[in-house]
Amino acid sequence: MKIDILVAEIGSTTTVINAFSNIHTDRPKFLGQGQAPTSVLDGDVTIGLQGAIENLKINLNIDDLTYDEMIATSSAAGGLKMTVHGLVYDMTVRAAKEAALGAGGIIHRVTGGKLRKTDLKKIMEVKPNLILVAGGVDYGERDTALYNAELIGEMGIDTPIVYAGNIENKDEIIEIFKDQPNKLYVTENVYPKIDQLNVEPTRRVIQEVFEEHIIHAPGMSRVREMVNGPIIPTPGAVMLAAKLLKEEIGDLVVIDVGGATTDLHSVTEGSEQVNRILISPEPIAKRTVEGDLGVYVNMRNIVERLGVEEISKRMEISEEEVEELIKNHKPIPTEEIEKRFVEELTKEAVLTAVRRHAGKFRHLYGPGGKKTIAEGKDLTMVQYIVGTGGALTRLPNRVEIMKTIALNNKGDELFPKKEAEILVDNDYIMASLGVLSKRYPEAALSLMKQSLGID
């Protein structure tokens, strides 16, 4: 069987292959999916890729399979591990962090101001795939970014460096890394003026660096033997899909509740009313990662948040039965009671992630009386809440879980309103379509609408 394009999602534990046909027509088609254990630990990721293709052949009931192109997303080998270093935490540091997260980075260290010896030690321990240096508005403060760059250059590590700070430092930064083993990428300032974010150029560079250097990660050295197209971080691919969909249907939030983390992507300008009283700027496309909220690896964190007594009350079962569910928890629930348990975990993960992602109103009292300000991301104009990932595409009550977001607004939170429509990525292909959109945006959009049931 001849297939137009295969998209591989190379995860830390599982490699998934999605097959698509009719890519060059106005009616592209999702054919099916195969999966196999990721083989990074075997020193060769192509073993898992080939295994997923064999599983796809079984699922499609075919003996032979050929394809024109294979592209990929990856969170294998620890994903895109990054450290971020800026000037003032609430300004350039936050802007750099927004750029890194939106590109799919997993941030292990964030610093503001001049680096200390303990910071350098932590960088060595993290062994990042990429270091992002920022600091200073354009033609403003220069010394901190130069000082940090010099210290990083003296570390003698070959980690790629992205510089996205004061543009006036460009020549000095190039000089600092001229004789160092690091490959340097200079891009536009993420915070060029006070209260102005400019994160998209840095996001693009980060994804380019990831694609260029991912083949050097453990087990990934032979990936180019099979993958002949782009490779980008899986979370960054979801963000690309979310931005593409926003242009078609309007402001939206994409929620992915996984086994280890809960990711939330929002693409919205917010309301004019809130923007007028916002105390610091927010990016149009924002991603947050809740590393403590997962329904399998981090299940116990959510149980502790809720409490065994509360779970038993909600599920109308005994506390002993809840303890038994915790003890025998599986990655994929099969029994009805197991699914109900995971639904409670998922609901708590969703509400907590939205609460951490969304902004809120604050009331200040002074000599002139009460003044209302807003801080954080405004989600009040969101028209669609999209569920992707295992939990929000497979659980029986996934739609009801997402509907509870608006109902749990404490009154001062900038949550989506109850009128927001719930959509489900039924084929669980959003990440694949994000990387597909880099070459075939029209096909990716059509496939996304099919999966969401809005075609």
C-alpha cells in the first residue's frame, strides 16, 4: 500500500505512527495509527519506528507499506531540555520563558540577573540541549547579558546557545562565542521595549535548533535514515496546531492531560476591557506545563490534592475501595470503576492547570478608593475548549470534564465562559498535524477539523 505521509510521534516510552493519504487534494484522509515501545534506550530509535510501522500494517490489514515522506515530533531523550537566563525576572526572564515553553521546551532552570556559581553548577547538572540568554530592552542595559554569556562560554560545554536579548550586544555576543565549542544563534530581542513581548522569532529559532541537534541525542543518531522531513518538539507541534486552528475558528484553549504532565495552550488576544487594566503583557499564544499533574506517573500528587475521603465521596465508594484503585492503578484503565477514578483525577488536573494558566482580577485600595487591575492571561474571549491527549480523547465523560471549567470560576478569575464550545481531538492527532502544518497547512487544517468533528 502506498501512503503519502507518515508522522511519527517519538515519545519517551511509546512511538506512535499516524498515516495520511490524499495530502495533495482538498480532502486529505487519516488512515490509521500504529505504535510500539520507543527504543531510545536500545541506542537506535529506528527500532521503535519500524515496530510502530509494523503495528500500523497490522491495524490496516496490509502486508506491504511504502511512503513518500516521514516527518516527526519528539519528546524522547528527555525532550528539549533548556535553561533560560535573563535580566529582570518579571520582564525579560518571563518573556524568554514564554518563548521557550511555546516552542516546546522543558525548562529546568530559570535565572534573573547575573549568574552565580551555584547557577553554573546547576546548568552542568541539567545538561541542557539548549541555553537561552536574554536581557535588557533594545539599547538599554547591556552588562548582565554579556556577563552571563562570558560565564557560559567559559564553561567549556558544547550546548547550543540562543541569544535573544538587547540587540546592541549582538557583536559582543558573537565575539564571546567565536572560539567556543557552542553553536550560537542570534535572534530578535524577546523583550525589545517595556511592556512589549516579541516571542515568535525566538520560538522559531528554538525549533530550528532542536531539529538540527536532536539527531545527536542518545538513540536518535539514525533517525534521519527514516525521517526525511521536519522533526520538532511534540509540545511545540501542539502549539503550531492550536495557532493554525485559531486562525480558522477563533480564540481557543487546548488541554492535554497526560500520564506525567498537563499541558495547556491558549491562543487568544483577550478582551479590550481586560487589556486596558493588565499590569504586564501576555503573549497571544501561551503554553504552561504542570509537571506535577499527571494521571499515571503523578497520580499520587492529584490524590493528595483531592484527598482519599473526597474521592470516595465523589465516586460514592468506600475509602478502602479508593485505596485499592490507587494501589492497582494502570496506565490505561479498562474497568468502569477505574475509568471513573481517572475521570476524577483528570477533572482535578484540568481545573488546576486552567487556574494556574489563567489570570485574575485584583482589587487595590488607596487614597483614591478602589482600583481594579488584571494580571495574567485573559481567557474570557475563548470560543472553544479543545481536549487532546489520552485522557481527554478517550474517557467517557471527557466533554463533561471540560464543561466544568467555566462552572468553577471563583468570580475573579479570567476563565473561559460557559458559552465556550467543547471540541475533542477524536483521532488524537493534534501533535502530528502541528508538524504536518509546516509543509501542508491546508491539509493539516482539514484533518484537524475532521478529527474535531467540525468539518
